[in-house]
Amino acid sequence: MIYCILSDIHSNYSALEAVFKDAEKNYNINEVICLGDIVGYGPFPNECVDFIKNKCSVICAGNHDFAALNIIDISEFNDYAKTAIQWTAEKLTDNNKDFISNLKPYSYYRGVELVHASLSDNISEYIINVWSAVSNFKLQKSFLCFNGHTHTPVVFYQLTEHKDARAYRFEDGPEYYVLEENKYIINAGSVGQPRDHDPRASYLIYDTEKNMILNRRVEYCIEDTQNAMRNAGLPFFLIERLKEGKWSKQKSGCFSHFINFIIFCIIIILGAGMEVDELKDLIVKIIDDKKGIEPEVIEVRDYTTIADYLIIAEGTSSRHVKSLTREIISGVKKKGIMSISSEGLLEDSSWTVIDYGSILVHIMDEAARKKFKLEEFWKIEIKKIKKMIEF
């Protein structure tokens, strides 16, 4: 059997058509599976829903699909996503709303688990690293699980004789991956809005006879989608984001990351009249004022492109973790600064993350902080990098 596996189409019909043309041209596809987020962000919600429901044998619901029907709360969505969701809700036909309302975010199909986000939280948790993968492997019933949600194609795997997890990113090697005697969580990436600095549409081919996963990247006319978004009045930020990473890996590199970082700082930080260090101090003050436990600030700007600072703090309970997170988002927003994203607020979370671009904030309960030891991990990594630099 050969499966075509899609995720995170996000109302991008041009990308969806390109993916199907590529799959039908190059592979003898037996079934097509969709892992959710058919709508949201983009300009063609009804076209994408109609296409998917006619082509796919299994369809999972995503958080944006449910948000468009007001099934889940969108208060924690950023303002751009909220605007797009509200627009989508107005445009969806009644038939397509009924169709989406009957979807589930998780399915067990032919011995494989299919989920939009994660096994511990089907609709909203991001599996972004080996730590979050490990907790999901404990819940996994089969050897193989496909997911989406992060918009980044990646293989997380757990060796049968070990409890830890490892990751294989297609961008670092061949576009195919051969399955062995392990547990796997494999992310399909995004058809309609990739976020791995490669704007080409992403999907997977799963060949059960060869026991192989193939990550396909497909060119499509980004400008057509962008023009349709402009005509629909969708946010400029969402339109421009489609172009991110359009250069090859060799050309993008650190300079591209640096330019993206500078643009973000100008728009979000300097535009709001607050420097990065001021924002850091404000967040720590909010944590202290709201009885957060032992906030620790780690400066990582010289060692990674993901942020300037990591702020790690502890809440006394899941409720306190969520409360601290909301207080930070609210307090910083009063200064005119919006977060790029926040994760973990829609469930009884032991760990939430707020992304301000230059600052990543981790709020954890005591058990999660002790288990994952983020401070220790980063301090060890920084020492390793320092040694490399000195060498």
C-alpha cells in the first residue's frame, strides 16, 4: 500500500492542487490521509474542504478547523490567527461546517495512529522536541503515529531498548526514511504554510511494502495565494509569511535567520518602544509578582538563533502554570507587545511556552521542571559550544 499523507493545508488551494498533481504523477497512490487544519489563515476554505472530503479516506480535525466552528476557544490565538478564523467562519458553507463538526482529531487506522497534534492532547499540543516526543511515546499503542500541527516535517523515534527519543529532520539528510524496529512519531509538515524556512508545500508518502517514508516538497504559485489573501483582506503578516525560507538552504543560512530576527524585532519590540532586556525584566517581574517560583534567565543569543533569552519558571500546580502564563501574556500585551504564539493553555498542562521571538518563556510545574531539566540542558549545551569556539 502507498499512502499520501497531508496536514495543515490552511485554505491554500494552490498548494493543495500542486501536491495532488505531484503525488498522482509520481506514485501509485492507494489512499490519501489528512491530519487536519484544512482551513484557517488562507483564502480558499470551502474549496479545500470540498477537495479533501472527496479525496481522503481518513480525515482528522485540527485546531483551526474546530476554531472556525467555535468548538474550541480562540482567546489564546494570536490576533492574526483570530482575524483569519473569524473570516473563515463567515465564509464556510453550512454543509462544510456540518462536515467539519463530525471530524475527530484522532483516528486509529490499519494499525497506525493518526492525530492532528499529539497523543496527549489531540488538538493543541506541539511535539517540537525529543522531550515532548518521549511523553507521547508512552501513550502510543502502535509502532507508528503520524501527526501535523507544527508545520515542520520531522521523524521522532524511540529505540526499543531505550526510553529516550531521537529526531531525524529531512532537511539534514535524504528526503526518505526507512522504518526499523522502533516507535515513530512522524510529522507530515504543512501543505499550505510550511514553517521550516522552505516555502514549498510538504507532504509524505508512506510505502508499507518498502517500509519507507518519503518527504516530498512541491513548488506552487505562492503569489496566487498571496493575491487572493490580499483580495480577501487577510492580515499582511500572514500573507508575507508564505514566502519565508524561499531561498535554498545554502543561501538562507544564518543571514536569512538574522534578517527575519531583525524584522521581527523592529516590528514587535522597537515598534512598541521596548528593548529586549526591558521585556525580559518585565516578564521576570510579572512572574515574581504572581508568586512564580525561581524564575531563571538564560542568555543564549551567542549560541543559538532561536532567541536571545530563555526564561524558565515554576508554578505550584497546573492551574497556577496557566494563570502565570496568562498574566505574562496580558501584562506584556498592555505594553503593546504581542506574542508570536503560546502553547499549552487549552489543556491541564504541566508546561506552557510563550514565544516573543527574542524571548522564549517556559512555565512548568515542579514535576516537569525536575523531569526535563531545561536549565541544566542549556547550560551543558552552552559549555559544549564554548569549547568548540575556543578550539
